[in-house]
Amino acid sequence: MSNRTLGLMMGAVALLIVAVAVVFVLVLSGGDGDDGGDTPARPASDSTDRDDAADDRSTQEADDRDDGDRTTGGICGENRLVTFGDDPATVFDPIQVGDASTAEYTAEIFGGLVTLNLDLEVVPDIAERWEITDGGRVYTFFLRDDVVFHNGRRVTAEDVKYSLERAADPANFSPTVLDYLGDIVGVRDKFNGRADDISGVQVVDEYTLRIELTEPISYFLQQLTYTVAYVVDREQIEDDPNNWTRRPNGTGPFRIKTFRPLEEIVLIPNDRYHLDPPKVDEVVFSLSGGSLSTRFQNDEIHVALVPAVELAGVLSGESELSEFYRPVPQLSFFYLGFNVNEPPFDDPLVRQAFAHAINREAINEVLFFDAALVADGILPPTLPGYSEAISTYPYDPERAAELLAQSRYADDMPRIVLTFSGGGGDPPDNLQAYQQQWREALGVEVEIEAIEWSAYLRELRRGTFQMYSAGWIADYPDPENFLGKLFSGSSRLNHTGYASERVDALLDEAATLNDQEARYRLYHEAEQLIIDDAPIIPTFWTISHYLVRECVQNWVDPGTIVPKYRYIEIDTSGE
Amino acid sequence: MSQGLAGYVIRRLLWTVPVIIAISILVFLLLRLAPQDPIDSLLGQRYDEEIAQRLRQKYGYDRPLHIQYLKYVQNLFQGDLGVSTKHGDFSVAEVIIPKIRVSAGMGIMAIVLVFGLGIPVGVYAALVRGSFLDPLIIGFWLLIDSIPVFVSAVVAPWLFALQLGWVDLTYEGVLHPNIILPVFVMSLPGVAGVARLMRASVIQVSNEEYVRTARAKGLRERTVVVSHVVRNALLPMITAIGLSLPGLFAGSLFVELLFGIPGIARESLQAVLGFDFDVVLGLVLFGSVLFVLANILIDIAYGFIDPRIRITAARGG
């Protein structure tokens, strides 16, 4: 082989390397250029600083490990909370937020008239106090005069009005405005393009705002705590309509220090926050990285979520992680829904028989590693208004068989299909377990069918399923969000076709009552009636399984969107 | 001669245009004709006919299919790949480019590692062939190769982070030392293949007459091996490197999932599962262009090396 060939060959190799390098450089620079601002993009200088800092941190951790003392130094040595998070599914625009992960950050950055405390009670935020008049139809909010945006501009009633009207503006496509603010007079007109402003929102003076509702709604304040009602900065939005969400100017306890999509979000305290200010210097949400529990064990993160399959290992007692374990019930539940207008589930006896025939305790123990809670009711135990007195159908195969024998379909059972949303492959274990238990207790063969998620939702709305597996997560912590939304005869989220005059009357009365205890009593009554009629079988309440370092104080998971990081303290003393 | 090559390259590049168009039509149709509705999955249980209708208008899903496609192509020529329905207002470019950077960065490290380890290992194995060291070395790397990534991606963090404390598992960017573990997990299985290819190549070249001549000239063994054997044995490596180029940007799904790395493989999976039309389309087009270009690049490289191919090409092959 000649020198010339060799030269050519080397040239080719060089060409390949150069080609790779060029593509890589293009990709790198292209990315920075597109990000266009300082927030999501990482300027080169910033990157090296950061890497150095991270190096220091890992060196320090390594030293701590050498001392054989992981919990007192290391991650607990600094006044910053490192926790995990999900990548926000939408931009940080309160009216676009529809998912829990974006809502969590948005709630820390922005604020509204009212907010929730850690016990899920409605408490003042921008509004100092409020008066409810006209039998619950008119809310007058008196605003604090010391609320400022992150940039120092003072918040007035005009800002609140602007924010609500922006939410209802049809050009903004807010997916949540009708659900949360649709009861305000004029919101629907504005949303449908029939009005330029919301007639039911009036600025009385600089610090007084009047909101008029179409009818008295007792959970209106709860709805106002959702992100869609948060106050945004008109000046910022009008100055930079496309990119303002990258560094939003809110009124919340924190502001964004860095946001690198899919990597991390770092929040730093808002020094001028009008309520109790944050106590940590930083909150870091890690959006990527390896297994949370391994990283927790490796002292890289303060809070971790344990998947159900790892639970047995964590709780075994041999694991050093068991002392950090904290189960937190969530504001959600799973259920099996029936179409109460189609055979055979138009007969309540059949529905009740199906409910008695399943052994949820055994399924929880065997299939879920005891990671869930058998739902002894519809309202989850941490929801305000939960009652222990509610009871569901205990596992009782004999009773189940009896009920079925008394039903209209005892001798003539039609084909039954249970639909769930999923891809190919085997149905989830618990559905197969129900199938087997119904076969054993009732002699009924239930077919299980999977359907793709968007088609599932579509068919659910049309009410074409005979029987389906579903779940519900609270939007706001009120019994109405479960019972009213899922079982009221007039709710568009009622997919079972269930309509009971008694239940509807109770729900309507409860929706307008202002006495909280009396309301809850009505909801309890309605809940038990619903369960007795069995349009659904509640199966499980969900529990989130956390690991939390002991140096993290006041850490809670309230189960819904609550600004919660300002309460957290890191005990750096190493005690 | 060089003009012929240039003409060849231009012809090849022009051919890619219909290929890309065909791919885009096919993928566009497959996605749009699937029974899934991105608006349904976007709104979830909050579905409201009125809002859904408006969103369909906003994304153009209410128009006839061919209009949608033409609109897409029109935007494409303006450098607009569309918007991600899953990631709010983010443009497709904004969604996928950072992930391509991550995967490509890791891919480059992996290629350097695979070839940087594989080539010397192969050369060494060839030089010691006949002794027990040859099968031992190659056997060792085959053993590594036979461990599935989904096993090593779980065992490696346990060993190197928890037991030895050498690395952390938090993702801090492609340029942070924490990336070393996933890159190793991703690339070590590839070393065996390169090493065996290199070993075979070295053995083959060692039998060539010019090597014997070099030895007969009385050159030092070291010079013979480095200048004559290894240099020539590197030839097949060009194809190997070239073929691994598109893979650079594909990322490794298991590694990205298990190490929580925001790369292109994970994004592709999420985009497909979430019916993120424009993102899937953008990813497929990007992948196709890359694949076609890599193939052209290999052909050109061969043209440089092998005069026969070059001449055929110049004559209009």
C-alpha cells in the first residue's frame, strides 16, 4: 500500500472527525441561540462556574463519606433543600398550567388573593380579608397594601382584575379557566368572545375588589387557590409576550434562579414576600439523574420517592433507609365504574354483588406490597371533610352470590367487558385479580379490554363503557371536587350515568352552604348514599412513599398544590 | 478527478431530497391516521368540546390532511418544525435540540471510549495470539459485552456510587464528571466488537508481503508494527466509525431511562407515548437526514481510500 493511499486514508479519518465536530458544534451553538435568554440556556462561563461548584460539593461529600458519617454533614451541611421534581409540562404561565408538576413550581412563584396552608385551609395571601354578602353571591376582597411583585412593583386591585380577565381571554386558550373561574359572572361571556371584560369582577378602589358569582358557591375560595387565579404582571407580559414565562415576575415566596429544562429548577427566596418568608437559601428541584432512592442513600438528595417495588426492601428493617421512610396518603382514589343504564349494571344488586366479591385487602398485600390503602369510602382520609363513618362493601363471597341470585340477571348474564386505558400486553395484575374473584364468587366471566388513553377518555365521555377502571385526583381540597364532579346528575364528569334525586339535592344544598361542618355532614350523607347505590366500587386510596432526611424540618406533602417550601428549614447543626 | 467526485456527491445529495420527502409523507400519514387524538390526550379529563375545538384550530388539526401536510412543509422550509403539544408553547426545535446535544455529547464520549479501548485491545490481542493472553483478553471483553445494559445500569450505580463512593448519580450536565458512569455503562459492551475487528485486521495485515519486506529490511519490530501493520489495519475502522455516527444522536434508551438523562432516546419514547405529533415527526426527519448523510459520508470516505470506487463513481455510478 502506497504512502498516497495511506495519506488519503488519514484524510478520510480526519474528515470524519471534523464532520462529527462540526455537527456537534452546530448543535451546541444552535441550542444556545434558540434559548435566546439567560434563563434556560447555559452561558459558557456560567457552566464552568457551576461545574466547579458541583465539584466542590462532591468532594465535600466524598470527605464526609470517609468519616463514615453521612447524615450530619454532606447534604445536611448547607441551608439549601435538594429535592426531586418533574419537568414542567407547560410554561410557567398560571393560566396554562394543567398538570401537577408545573403547578407545584407555579404555586411557589406566583400567588393569588387567597392560598392554602399546610392543613389545606384557605388563608389570606394578597387579600388580607374578605366579606361574603348577598347570600354567598358576592365576595369583596380587601387587599394588603404591602404586596409587591418580585421586581418591587406594588400589586393593586387592577392587577387582580387584569389577571382574571387575561385568564378568560379566548386568545389565551386557558384549559382550566372554566373549571375554576366559570362561576364568576361574565367569565363565560368573555371566554366565548361575547364580552371584552368580566362584568362580575369590579375594582372598587385601589385595594378593594368585588367578585360576583352566578350563584352562591361555597367552595369558591378553594377554587381561587388554583393557579389559574394567580396574579401576573401586566407590564412584564406586555413588554415580552413570548418569553416572560422564562423568568416570571410573580408575587410568590420564591423566584426562579435557574431553570434548565429536564435538568434542574432552582428557586431562591423573594426577599420582599409579604407573608412568612422562606427559611432556606435555595430550593433545588432535580429533574433528572438516576434512581432517587439510590441517590438518597448516596446523600445527594434530601427527599426521594420510593417506587412500590422497592418498598419491601426499604421497610425490611435491615435497610438503613427505613428510618427516613414517610408514607403520605394522597388526595386521590381508584375505582371501578359501572354504566348504570346498561345491562347488567342497571340492576343495583349486580353492582353490589360485584363489590362484595372482590378481596381488596388481599390484592393490596399480594400485588401492591401494601403500598396502597383499601378505600373504605370515596373521600380520601386526608381530605378536609373526610369521615371515618363511611363504609364500603367488605369482601364477602357468600353475600355476593346471594345478591346476584336475587338480581334480574341471575339466570341470564349478558357479556361483560371491563375497559381500562393501556397499551398491549397483559392487563394490570389487580384487574386480573378482580376477574378471577368474580369468576370464583359469582361464576361470572368478565372480559378485560385495553384501550389507548385518548380514546379511553373519549369513550368515557360518551359513556359507552359497560364497566371501566378509573382514578380521580383532587383539583382542590373539597368534597365537592369528588362527589359533585363525579356523581352529580348534571356534572359533565359523571361518566356512570348515575342520577339520584336525593344525592343531587344533598350536593346542591352542600354547594351553597357556608357552614363548613354542616356542609360536611351533607356530603357524608351523600357519600354513603352513593356507595350504597354502587355506581362505582371504590378500590384504593393512593399513598406516596417518601424518604426524607431528618435534617429537613416542616416537610409535608399536603397531597395537592400548596405553596409549601417557605416553611422548610434545614437543620445544619448536625444534631 | 476531483470534479467527478464533486458531481457524485452532489448527485447523492440531490437524491436525498425525494427520500426525505417520502419519509416525511409516510410518517405524517401514519401519525395523523392513527386513532389517537392529541387534543384528547392533552386535555385529559378536563375535556371540553369548546376548548378542544379551539385547540384543534390552533394546531390546525381541523383542516384536511393534505393541507395540514403542505402547511407543515411550508413551515419546515422556514425552519419551523412546529410546536410540541405536550410541552406547552415550546417549539419542536426548542424541545429536541437540547436533548440532541446531551445524547450527542454522550455519544461522542462513547465512541472515543469504544474505539480508544477497542483498537489497542485488538492490536494487543493480535500481537499475542497463540498465547493464553489472546483468548483471555477477548474473552474478558466478550463477557462485558454479554451483560445487558439494563443489568449493568442497575449494578454499576450500586457498586460505584453506594459501595465505593466514587461517583454521584445526580445528572449535572454532559460536561460534569457524574456523566462518566452512564457513558461507561453505555460504551463498554461495544469494546469487544471493535477489539475483534481490529484483531482480525491486524492479523490479516501481518501476513501481507510488505510487512514481511519491512521485517526483511531489518526494521525494528516496533516500527514494523506501528508504521506498517497498525496503520493499515485501521482501514476497516473507518467504516465502523462511520456506521456508528447516526447512532451518536440516537442515544441509548436504557441508559437514559435508568440514569435519568434528558437525552433524545427518552424524549422520543415520551413523544410517541404522548402523541406529540410534531416532535415525533421532527425526530424522525432528523434521524433520516442523519442516516442518509452518514451513508454518503462513508461512500465519500471510501472513494478517498479505494481508487476503484472513486473511478466508478466518477463515471456516473
